[in-house]
Amino acid sequence: MRLQSPTDSSAARALPPVAILAGGLGTRLGSLTEQTPKALVEVAGRPFIVQQLELLRRRGLRRIVVCLGHHGEQVRNVLGDGTAWGVELRCVFDGAAPLGTAGALKQALPELGATFFVLYGDAYLDCDYAAVYQAFLDSGKAALMTVFKNDGDGQPSNVEWAEGRIRRYDKTAPSPAMRHIDYGLGVFQAAALAGVPEGRPADLAEVYQSLLARQDLAALEVPQRFHEIGSPEGLAETRAYVARALHTRSYLAEAAEIARRLDTEAIESVVRRLAELRARGGRLFILGVGGSAGNASHAVNDFRKIAGIEAYAPSDNVSELTARINDDGWERSYADWLKVSRLSSRDLVLVLSVGGGDAERNISANLVRAVAYARAVSATICGILGRDGGYTARHADACVLIPSVNPATVTAHAEAFQAVVWHLMVSHPALQAAPMKWESLR
């Protein structure tokens, strides 16, 4: 069997508990784990096990049992009962002597129940856990091992895989036929550990081998590579991977929050003025600087083609714009262009800008002068703006402000949501005059 790409929506059934095997010494990390358990090594600003818990929660898993050994009390002190991380958590300790991976699982069975996931404590596995569990249920076997085709890259391959099943598994004696590796995630029935002695060290690899020998081990190939912190190299890669993933999730969460907070009345106010502009036969002049200039060009196309409004942007004529900047100066470039265009009270100036311009600090001075000129000739002024909208917002007849949710991503979101808002406008029933191509195909 082979697992498809991960999806957060596939966890339709209640998933069983997860045992995290976090009792290892972490000797390969050197001084990092002399006084600190590997589970608490920092990854993207947080203890690694916290990153694991949050990943599991996102994947629909809520019941966690952490098997602890070396400095395990530090882990328990950080995690508590899991409430802070949105999970239900229990800690089980090896005791006086390390029990190994299988021995620790055996000791944790009273907390785990009849069926459970097993996850190595140094592995960050962003895969579809619900699909893994379903594959286990469909197999009818006592356990399932996930495998990944690594071709010996990073760590030695230890699984010989063919025709959707494991032919051989051995972590101590690899062979050339082995192209896959134990991915670090398994699903077990409690009965699969019947042969593990109580209170004595035992290795999970031996349990897997025993199950394989009696043909009671299912397998699932996972396409997503695993990340681990068991080695300095693996730790560095995992830190980078998690930081990237956190940025992606945070950015999208910010975008969702901005969409939720957009002022619909402000959008409708601009739409009404655009509809009135079209009705009186006026022209639309769209002004932007930098990334917003590119947006202005795109928006001109959409307002002309979809909304049927005569529209222009000064930044579309590079020769004229640069000549005006060279001869007359940046500040006057847009205002002088509007003068030559005979801007009048029949027309509308739409400003796309992150800051909206600032006269006192000489920021986007060409927008400031253009808005001042538009006001002087009584043209309608609207904007799709970030931050507080600056000079444009203070002098506009109507404007949409893109809410700021993170100072570090103001520009990215403001310019992205300019496109969201103008696409909303051109597709608005009050403005859309022509079908969009793909929507019109049947």
C-alpha cells in the first residue's frame, strides 16, 4: 500500500492514542542533551516535543502518552497534562533502568488501550495519520509499519519493499535490496506486544521482525520525507523545515483573519461610486507604486474587460512615466499625467497603496500630489490601502483599509488583498458586465 499526499480533512473517524517514545539518551547530540532530554531541544523557538504535539493535534490526534526515561521529569514539567497544547496527555516512566522502545510501550499499555499509534520521540512526521490508521484497519494485521523510500540517503535503508509489502526488515544488517527505511510511525494492537517481557528491556525492531516472520505485519509506503532530531545534521534540517512550515501556517492564518475583518460596508461604498462612474460615462484612473503599480495594470484590465469601465494607469506607459520623472521629478509625475489626461469631476481616481502616502515624511509623494490634484478638480477619490491609509485615506471619498495583523507582513498582505478586493469588485453584481472566461465555459 502507498499513502497519498497528506490532507487535514481525512480524519473522519476518531483516532486512537499516540505513544511517543521519548526515553532515549540522545547521545549523538552531544552537549545539547547532557542535562536536557532530547524531547526538550529547541526547534523553531519551542521544545521539540511541543512541535510534535501541535503537529499531532493538527492531524486530529488528541490523546497522547509520552514514554519517558532520561531526564523525563523535565519533560513532564513542561507538558503538564497537555491542556496548554490542546491534547490529553499522560506520562509513563521507565523506572530505575531504561526499558528500550518495546519495553516502554509494554509498560504504557494500561494508558494506551487496545489499539494505538507509536511515534519515535525524535521524529517529526507530517503525514496523513487518519489514512495510516485506515490502512491498518483494512489490513486486519496486528501491526502496521510505515516506510519511506530513501535509497540510503541520510540514514541507511533497512527495509526491503516489493509489491506493496515488506520482504525483509533489519536495522543491523542492511542489504543492497533495501531501498526503504522505517519511517518512524506504526500502529499496533496491544496483543502485538504479548511476547515482550514485563519490566525488562526490549527493542521495538525485534517486535516488528517477529510480526513480519509470522506474516502479521502490514506496511504502508509514505511519500513525504521524515524529519528527525537524532543527529546534529538532522536537527539542523528539522529546525529549518519546521520554521518554514510555521511561517506558512502563520501567513495563511493571518490572511484568513484579514479576510474576516475586511469592512464590507467600505467595499460596498467603493462599488457604488464605481457604478455611478460607469453610469455617467466617467473614466477610472488607477494609481500604484512598486508592487501596487503592477496591481494597477492588472486592475485596469479587469475593470475595462469585466466591468466595462474605461480605465487607465500611468505606470502602464513606461516611456512617458520615466520621461516625466526625469524631466519634471518624481513628485509631479502622476499629477502631471492626470492633468494631461484632463482629469475632471466626472472621473474617479483609485489609489492602490500600502501606506497611502505621507506628505510630511515625503513618502509616495507622487501619490500625495496626485490625490491633491484630484481633490482640486473635484474628481472622486477611492483607495484600497494598507495600514491606516495615510494621506489618501484622509482625503478619499471612500476607501477599503486592509487590516494589519502582523507588522512584519503588512506589505505582503496589503498588496495581495488589493487583488482580492478589486476582483471582488469587478465580479460584484453591481459592476460585472461581461463573463469571465473560465466561469463561462460549460
